[in-house]
Amino acid sequence: MNNCLQKLYALLENKQFSDCRIMVDGQGFDCHKVVLASASEFFERMFLSDFKESNSGEYILGDVNPETFAVFLEQVYTHDTNKLKKLTIRSLMELRECATRLLVPSVATNATSELLSRADSVGFEDLIVLFENLHNSNEDLKKIVYALARCFKDSLDSSAVMSPTRNAFHKYITELLSKILFIRG
């Protein structure tokens, strides 16, 4: 991490010069509008709005847990991708979802890259959740894929499933169908 990013992170840690408070599930995070707004169009719009929060400096965020938001802030302030290596698969998925929702593509991209780098070591349960997370599939699709994949959990190519391309689902189903047809044949 370069010196400038270290100083930014120190400001987050010691709350020096903070000018806003982000409330997440009752927990407050003292932040800097300029840092958040420069990283995220979501925050920029929020800070420029005429809502009462603009006057008080306290903003409430929903649909994210405090632990994920703390990691999100650390990534916004530092861009330290080495710290992503210490996160669990589920934490990375939550971070990716948070960054996507809060319009910070660099953090979402870094979380996705870390997830993809672990493609071959992902457990089956996490593989299905990750597939859904990366492809925003609906609940019925998830159930079908889960049921089919359970039958072949030891022989699936994880890297094909993890690919964030439009045809990843097609590859996955093709692989599942080939396994089914091989068994029937």
C-alpha cells in the first residue's frame, strides 16, 4: 500500500477529519465524504441530496451487515487486495454484492478476481452460492442447478462454473447433461 493510501486509512482508523457517519445496523462508521464520493456515485448523490441526513451528517444504510461494510470501507480507503486473500468465500461474495450495490466497481472487481482465483478450491455448497451470486440467477434456477449438481459434486469442473461470462450457465448445464447422458447411456 502506498504512503497516500496509508494516510487515508489512518484517517479512517483514527476518525480524524471525519465529516459524516454511516449507520449500518445500529453501528456507526465515521467517514470522509470526499473519499466516499470520489469512489462511489451512490455516495456522491447521497451527500448532494436535499434529505435531512445531508444536514445532520448521519446516513443510514440498509441491506449490508457491519462486518461487510467495515471491509468495504477498508477497500475503498486502501485498495489493499492482499487483505482480500484472508476473507472467506462468503465474505468475498458479500463484499462484492455490497460494492456493486454501492456503485464501487473497483472493489467489486477485486472481490470477483479473488473469488475466481479460488475456483478450484471452492467447496460445493459455496460453489452453488457463488454461481448464483456471480450470475444473479433466480431462486428456481438455483434449486434446479443445486439438485442436478448434487448428483455430480465430485466430478464437476469448478472453473467452468466460476467463469463470469454469459455462457457460464450453458457450460455448467452442458457438463451436467453430459454426465447424466453418460450414466443413462
